[in-house]
Amino acid sequence: MAPLPARRVLLSHYVTRGRLPARAANDNRRPDSLPIWRMVLAVSAVPVVSALVILSILM
């Protein structure tokens, strides 16, 4: 019986995230923290959506 051909092992199958960019030594931020503008957008969207829901129920 002939041996089965070996599958190629690719590094891209195992690397899920690229290298993090270089940062200053005194930079204490978490690398995965959300940018502040996304948080502001989410918080400001809640009253608008709530008002639309209330208006759609009333009409």
C-alpha cells in the first residue's frame, strides 16, 4: 500500500491575528480597547432609537 501524500502545513491556518504595531514603553492602554468614538456613537444612538420606537407606537 502506497503512503498517503502529506498535506501542506500553512502558517496562515494557525495565525489568526497579525503582529501588533510597536508602541511606546509608557503607553498603558489596552491593545484591544475600543476607540472612544464608537462608544459615543452607541450611547448617542440609544435615545434616538427609543424616540423612534415611541413615535411608531403612538402613530
